[in-house]
Amino acid sequence: MIKSTFFVLRLAAAWLLAIFIFGALWSELPLLGRLEWPIVLGGMLVMALVVAGAISHLGRVRLVAGRIDKATLANRQRRQVEIPLEAGEAFDLVDAAIRELPGVEQVESARDSLQVRAKVERPRTYGEHPLGRWNPLLWFGIPRNQISATVTPGHDSGSVTLICEPESPAWSDWFLVDDGTNFENAEAITRAITRRVAAHRRGERAAAAQTETEKELTVAKLSLLHAQVEPHFLYNTLASAQLLTRSDPARADEMLGHLIQYLRHSLPRTEEETSTLGAELERAIAYLEILKIRMGPRLSVQVDVPENLRDTPLPPMMLQTLVENAIKHGLEPRTSGGTVWIRARLTDGVVAVTVADDGDGFNTRTSGTGIGLKNVRERLRLVYAGNASLSVIANFPTGVAATISVPPTDRMEPAHV
């Protein structure tokens, strides 16, 4: 009540002082200065309209803000809003929030300086004002508000300074009211910023959930792959071993030994999240040794992997996929067979593991579906978070060379792959 009374008295006192000054000037006029009744009547009418307008302003501010205090009664509103986004994103968000305001016009945005300025038409809250342009509370002013927003960059955030004020000089606040429109604009922009930040956060959570779902799906696929050995390979190996037991027991025993070694590395081991280049190499060599017994002189294998690189972390079954591709799509279709090379090198802080063959190369008849290589790329993306890659190029003079490039240390996300 005290705030309301003081506000009305302050506005009335300002207009009363203006009327006294006008009356003093009037009294100096020749002839007209002798007539006092126009000044008295006009002054009483102006004061009545000023008090009525001030009370109307108080009622509207209480309706809009729910309270009456110095902050809500002010014609000029200032807000400091912290946005947990990079300054450029915060600027785009503020710019969009201002452009959503009803009656907004003349929006000027400067992205380099992170500033937005706009004019906003003042709504006619109660229709036409009494007496129209003769209402003293509309004098000196233009029926528009203006908005200024500046984004100050911070550490992974942006601090927004928002100013909503009438499009009139500051001295006019002693005589004019804005019917709470600038308070409404400041609150509306703040709400829009809050809503957009919440929508941005929901989008981030949805993207994170989608990524997590993709990662879990990849893990599930790998677990299934890890838990099963290719049936045709297993059947063919056992059939070959059975035949060799009659004609060449020593070679049959050798084949079964390699099969045991292959299965030992292929069956799932839940206590380990990742494998190593050395362990994966042992699996691949066991697989190739079995095929050497089955294919005979048609298959030659050359391995060049330094001992100091064998502890390099590597997701399981990844090297095996490249070796199987080299056999199935490169050498098996050829009557003369060929050679498989497995090589590893440390260059410029990256371990490059290459599986190459001198088979048919990029032959559409034997190139397969590409699902295996696609899965390798996807797993590298998920496991190493962009720090690893797979490249597949033509080998010279024939065949294909596939290279996995991974960090030499364990720079991987804690995914169970």
C-alpha cells in the first residue's frame, strides 16, 4: 500500500510541478495572463487524469506481476539471464526469442558483436485511452517499447543482459507510465529463453539416448558374434580333420590343435571388455593355419607384427573380420589362391594394422555385402570416439589392403565391446 501511494504521489507531484511552471509562464502573457480560471480548470483536469491513469497502471501491474514493488512499477526493466550454452548458440536462442514477441518490428541483430535490438508496438491493453491524444499520460512519448539484448561469452556459457524500456527519454518516466508492458516483455523473453534451453536439453538427452541405444545394439551384435563360431567353418574343419585321421593323423592332430586355439579366443570371456592386438593375432593365425591345411599350397601367410605393439588394445573379432574378408572375397574364389599379409606399424602416434591379399580385389562378383566392414567402422566410431579409422584400398598389383588405425594407448570409452 505504501509503495502504491508513493508512486501515485510521485507522479502527481511531477505533473503538479509542471502545471505550476506552465501557470507561471501563462501569467506572464499579456491579457491572457489575467485569466486564471483556464489554468485552474486545466490543471484540475490534468491532475484527475494523471491520478486515474496512475491507479489504472497500479491495477494492471498487480494483475500482470502479482505484486507491487519498485521493480514491477518501473517503466524500464533489466534482466540478467545465464544460458548454459556456447555464446553463439545463446545468441541464436535469444534472437529467436525476441522475434517471437507479438508486435515486434525493426529487429536488428549483429552476430559478431552478439547484440540484438528491436522495437515493439505497445499493445492497447484497454482499447483507446480516454481523450485519445489529449490524455496527458500519452504526452511526450511514442506508443512503442524497445528491447536491447547483449550476450557476454563465458566458459561454455553465455550471459544475456536484457533491457526492455519505452522508446522515450528517461526523464519521461516522471510523467508517463507503460501499463506494465515492459515487465511483460522482459518476462516473456525470459520464459521463451527458458523454454528453448529446456527443448535444447531434451534434444541432447534424446541424442544421447539414441547413441546409447546404438552402442548397446552394437554390443549385443558383438556378443552374439563372439558367442558363436561360423557354422560352415566349424563343420568344414571337423570334416577335414575326420578325413585326415585316416590318411594323415599328424596333420589331423595339428588341425584340431589350431581349432582349439581358435575356439579358445573366439568364445566369449565376460571378464574382459577389450582384447589386444596380440590375442587377436593368435586367433587370426589359428584360423589361417587351419585354412592352410585345407587349402594346401594355394594359401600363403606372412605376419609382421612387432612384439612391442602386441599389447595395443583392440576390440575383439575386428582383425578376424578383415582376415575372413581377405580369404572369402579375395583368395578362395581364385583357383591359384594367393597370400595374406598381416602387418602392424607405429607411425606418428598411431598403430596401423593392415590385412592385405593379392586376390581378386574389388570384384563385384566376390565383393560381398560390405556389412562386415560397415560394422568395423561403426564399432571404431563408438569405441574410440573418433580417434580411430578404417581404410580399404586396392593392393598392388592385385587384391585389397584394409588398415585399422587406432591409438597406441587405451583411449577408448568404457563401452563393453
